[in-house]
Amino acid sequence: MKERGKGNVNFSFDSFFTVSFSRVRTPQKTLAETTQKTTHKQKAIVDYLKQNPKAGRKEIAENIDGITEDGVKYNLKRLQEIGLLIRHGSDRGGSWEVVKG
């Protein structure tokens, strides 16, 4: 399986014989799945941060229709969790890096 890029097989022997399989996910598939899981507002936030990486929640909310600062906060956290954004530096002086998208 490993040679064919399909994942790993692990064997363990103690009082039981155990075989575990792990799948390998390709970056293209993962990116496609992640992109499909983003909402319209999240895509707007990512697009805005590509052009304005130092923008804060207030600025983002003022420049994207239909989203509050609390909504921006929630969506920024969600975008970090799914790996589309990374925060560098402090809350006040830092910047956003768009990893994918």
C-alpha cells in the first residue's frame, strides 16, 4: 500500500493481533474538499485578506456586506481551523497569511 501511495499498514502484536490502515489524502483532494466547505462570507474574507493582510475584524466587517465583527471573528477562527488562514504576530500588529484558496 505504501509503495502505491495508498497509505500505511501497521501491525501490532500483544495479547491480540491488530492491523490498522491509514489512508493518504492528496493535497489537491484536500484543497478541493476544504474549498467546498467554505461559505460565501468566508470566501469574501479570504479574498479581502489576500489584498489586505493586516486588516482587523472591524475593517473586514466594514468592507464586506452582511457580516458583523462577531461574524468575522467566528469565520476567521473557522478558516484557521480548516487551514486556509494563519495569523502571524500579535492581534494589533500582526497579519494574516492566506495559505490556500
